[in-house]
Amino acid sequence: MTRKKKIVLALGGGGARGFAHIGVLKALDERGIGVKAITGTSMGAVIGALYCTGMSPAGIQRRIAAFLEKGNHSLAGLPRMLQFRVQGPLGAMSRNLRQRLLVNVSINRISLFSLKPLVRFLEAVIPPGRIEALRIPFCALSVNLLDGSDILFASGDLRSALLAAVNIPGFFPPVASHGRLLVDAGIIQLVPVKAARDLFGGPVWAVDVSQDLAPMTGRENLVDLTYRHAAITQNALRLEYLSRADRVVRPDCSEVPWFDFDRLSDLVETGYRAGMAAEAG
């Protein structure tokens, strides 16, 4: 098929919801819309990096499925820990007890997990190599906790860059690198439109797999309100950056928790539908 145009993709973070990026890439391939560069945050960086190696969307899906089918992925079991569903007084009590347990565990620790599960994941799905050797120009984003600056990985070791891009603060420890403490860039550039524009020009298509700011229930506790404060800031930044994109593709996966890694096929299909429906303009 003759390529109609070439775009720069900004693939956003969202944990498991990032699997929808695979479906968007599949749709773009079928529509003949070429990709001249990709920037990625968190899972968007992982999927984008695999595509930039020359792997097809179907190949990306098979590789990730093979890893997940082993049943040893790093966040298996988190749904039971983090799904705070409140249904009546007993539900609220259960949620508060689980939140208190997480707070108590975290007092003397910097993270719930070590980096080893992320390293195993990246070694299983990401081929070794350097970013500058990829077939399509690529950049993964991270944030330096020491000064809040964006860190752009457009060269260097691919797996090392992705390790710095996917470690969620609190769940995994920061990556120490060259006097910096690096974590997932979702706290600043959840959808890396600015990085895409600054590095590669345009047109920029943003793929947003984030969740909208949830309505308040009136039953929030201290943990809920602290989290909401951060969520409001992140959401405001997300909307500001999305306003700078030439096109926003938003797969309908906002109801999927970020830790629900058992929804690979469904999320790929959701992304495919969104990619096929996006106006090429």
C-alpha cells in the first residue's frame, strides 16, 4: 500500500492500557500512514521501542503475550491489592485496611518491589541494542527526581533507557544514573507531545490511554485525597500537552486499571478500532 503521509507518534503511559498502542500501530500500518519517529512514556515507550526495531504489531503482541503467559510478570497479584472497591460500610473498611497496610509497609522502604522484575520483563521482550541503531528514530522519557527535569533518551542502550522510563515511583525504586534518580515520566509528560515536537517536528499524533479524573464519592480518606491532589496536577499537564498535538487518538480503555495485564487482546482490539477511526487529515 502506498504510504499517504508520515507522522510522529507520542505514545502515552498507562500501564496495561498501553497495550492499546499495539492496536493503534496495526491500524496505522493498514491505513498506509507511515511513522517517521516515536516518543514514548512508560508502557508507550516499551511498545514504541519494539515497533521502532522493525517488529510488526502482531509480532509485538505475540512477544508480550508469551511473557505474560508464563505467569511470572512483575505485577501479577496487584489487582487484589490495589482494587479498592467500596460497596457499603464493610467495603470502605476493607479499603481503608488495605491502604493502611500499604502505608505501613512503605514507611521503611522506598518501593514495594525491586527492579529485578522490570529487568526480567525488558530482557524478555526488548532485543539488546542501542537506540540510535533502531530502524525508526525513537525517544523514551524519564524524570529526574532530584530536580524534576525531563530526561530524554534518544541514544544509548535501549534496555537501560526503558528501565528508567517504566519504573513507577513507589512501586519500583528510582534508577540511579550519572548522578540522577530516574523514574517514569508520567508525572510530567504522561503523553510526550512536547518531546515529540521538540525532537522530531510534526505532524504529531498523540495516543492517550490515560484515565479521566474520577468524580469524588464523598467517602475519600487521607490517602485518597493525597492521591487526588497529584492526579489533578497530572491531568492538567496532560490536557495542556494534548492541546499541542495535531491529532489525538484516545482508545476507549479508561475503565481498565493500569495493573490489569490480563486484558492484552481486548486492549489491542480497542486500540485498533480507535486507530481506524482517527481522521488522517
